Amino acid sequence: MKKFLISILMITLMIGTALSATACSKEDPEIPEGQAILVLDLDSDSDNGVEWEYKQSKEIFTVQSIFIENEAVQEGSGEMQEFTLIPDKAGTTTIEFTNATTKTKYTYDIEVNEEKDKLEVKSSTGEVDGAEAEAPEMINDSY
């Protein structure tokens, strides 16, 4: 448990230092202190074209993405692509993460309350090469 908390702390610190240079959004949003966010880490290998793309059914999140060497978290691992979802408005959306190289897709139904301080993943599904798979858990956090 202690290693997990240290890993989360390290990832959070890396996000803070890298957000301005690596955002997927048009511009870096101002994130108020205490803002609820969701974080999703997916295995990737940007050097070999293993990268993730996403799309939202309703644009309620600003999505930022950074690449992190897994060795910072787990020795001997490759690279992760970390997505941070920052709510811009209340509502419900379906966000789909796809990786064409690995033929993998993860889908999440997410609800944001009016105050944008509570984010709930209502459901998640996964698919790898056409077969059902478990979707990685999104981490509920605050900035």
C-alpha cells in the first residue's frame, strides 16, 4: 500500500511539472485548487507507435496527456501514457480510448456534478483484439 501511495505521489508531481508542455488540449486550462480530476494510465511505447487516442461523446472534459517512463514507478517496465481529465462543465459523457497498434479499446461513462467537485465513473468496458477485457481503473483525485 505504501508503494502505491508513493507511486501516486510521484505521478502527481510529474503531472504538475509536465502539464504545460504536453497538453492535448488547445490551451492549458487554469485548474483551481481542489478541482476534482480523473487520471488514467495506459501502457504505451511512443517510440514504436503504440499511442492512445481518445474521443468524447459530449465535450465536458479538457484532456491532457503525458508520457512517463514506467521505470520511475516500476523498474523494468516500459512507458505509460497518462491522461488527466479536467471537467469543464457538468454532465455525462462517454469517453473512449483506443490504440490501433494493439487493437485495444477502453470505454468509460462518466458523470460530473454541477460544482465539478465529484466525478463518477458509472461504467467501464474493455476490448482487446475483439475479445472482452477489463478496463483499467481511473483514479479519482483532486488538483
